[in-house]
Amino acid sequence: MQRYAYVQWTEAGEARSARWRSESGLPPPKRVVVADDRTKADDAYRLACEGTAILWRGDFHNARQLLQAMTRRAERSRRRRRSGPALGDPQAFHLHRMAQGQRARTLGMLLIPLDADYRAPLRRAPDLREACLEAYGPADEPSLVSLRELLGLIGAHEWRRKGVLVPALGERIHPHYGVFSPVRGEYVDLVAQAPLPKDPSPAFDIGTGTGVLAAVLARRGVRQVIATDADPRALACARENIGRLGLADRVEIVQADLFPPGRRARLVVCNPPWIPAKATSSIEHAVYDHEGRMLHGFLAGLAEHLEPGGEGWLILSDIAEHLGLRSRAELLAAFDAAGLTVADRLDTRPRHPKVQDPDDPLHLARAAETTSLWRLTV
């Protein structure tokens, strides 16, 4: 049985094939044309809009320039439509997501070949081996990948190598590919500043990702933190970060879907994805939570995993409320249904650059956004 998907095409009169790689889960393209440095941006964009993939055989840097030109054409097309969803209009948000998906599919049609060792057989191609190995694991056959995804791999490799400074720790966290980076520092600051319950050990960090919140709790003096995640990439990332920070004696990384089975804690912290919509790639799972599965799972299981007198900390943005995807009344009703009481709430406003960017499609919602740490008790 064939384990992987493959792309089939004809080149120089010969039938060829290569393994298809797509982190967003897109199917292999059915139509492929071979292109090089002579290909014009208008022609490439037209082919991509029609669903025809463009297999690049020219200079790697020229491929990047072609992708930039295609992106500018896609942006002009977006700006001719509404700039983004209106506040409180869920249908407009879903149409926005559909347009985002179509844009990603179109721009993902420019393909780069990779040899069996992840070298790109193109002029002036950078060394991609380490970035691809981190994202895809070992390989032993040629493959095709969209240039857009490949550039994302390169960027993620640089983030992993350099790390992201977390002021609450005074040190850097190194995100792996596919694991959400703690660039939005306001949620980390809330966990760093919220008053700890008396004797907060053990504590759980549910959906730990990079391990940043578990590290903050340990640095605040919590003697035992159990950090859970279901994603193997996140688990490997968290272990690496916790080890690098010298906190392995305080933080235990456990593979689990939400709570560690059969255990209770004095403090349970969770920063679930904030938008109840379907993710289209692995990295989006940190932002989009289909039907609020993680949020509702955390709330429903919190009471039975808290020690008497313990607290649950839910860190949640209200951007979904501004998009009309969830109301404040629905959130409070979920607290009540789980038998939880709000002891306190700490609020902060986001500081990331998109808040000030009027060209961002979600600018209206981002400008009104508040991130809250809800202190929940039974």
C-alpha cells in the first residue's frame, strides 16, 4: 500500500513523479507545468489561479521574486473586495477564512524540487537540509514542496536557532516548526503576574506548546509542574526548552490530551486556541480550535482535576466575541455548566504590531481585543 501522496507530471517527454509534501494537508496538484526564469508573473499567477502547479527549474532567488510578484497580485485582488470581516459578523469571518484558504492554495502552486537529501537542485539555492530535517524528519526520496511552505520552514528554522526573548523569563524560548511561538507576550505576562494560590504545587500546564508557561510557573517557585500536550512536535519542543532553562527537575513533560490521567493539581493553567474555527495547517491549531473543543474540554474537566481550594487559570482573548463567533454569555454559561466560579479576572490589551496595522484583515477585531486571565474555582 502506498504510504505517501505523489505528484505526477511530464517533463522533456518523460513521465516523472515525486513525493508530495504539504503541511497544510493540500492534495497533490493534478496539473503541473515546468517553468524557469523566463516565466512572467502574470502567466504564473493565471496558471496558479486555474489550479495548475508551476514546477520551478530556474534560479532559486528568481523563484522568490516570482512568488513576491504573485503575492502582490493576490493582495490587489483582496483589496478590491472588502478589507476584512465586520465586527460581530460570523458569516463575514467565514468568508474571510475561505478567501484566505484560496489565496494560500493559489500562492502554494509554485513548487520547488528537493533531492533525497533535501538539497534543492537549483541555482543559488540555500542549504535547506537542516530546516527540512527539523520539519519533516529523515527522507530518502525526491519530493516537491511549495516555495511558500519552504520559506516558512526556513523562517521557523531561524526562530528555532535564535529563539524568542520572553521578558517574563529574561531568557529565550526556542520554538520548533509547527509549534506556536510566544511572540504575543501579553498572555505570558498575565501568568507571570497573577497571584499564585497558597501552596501551588503541583501545577498543570495544559497544552504546553513550547513549554513557556510551565517555565514561568517554575521560575515563580512552583516546585512541581506537569506540562501536557498531544502533539509530538510540541512535546519535543517543550522538553528541549525546559532542559535548556535548567528546569527539568521541576517540570515534567507528559503526552496527554488535556489533563494527565488520574492526577489532580492545586493550580491548572490553560491557554487554549482563541478562535473557534477549523485549522487548516498544523501551526494554526494554536490559534483555531474547531467548535471550541479544547476550551470546553478544559472547562468540563477542570473541577475533577483540581485539589480542594485549587484554582484554574484560563487565559483567553475575546477576539472571538468581536468576530461574532462566541458571546461572553456563552462563555459564562460554560463556566456555570462546569460548576466553576469566577474568583477574579486580570485583563490586558495586546501589544503586537497587527493591532496598529489597518491593512490587516482582522484589524477591527484586533483593535478591540482584550486578553484575560480568568481565575476559576469550584
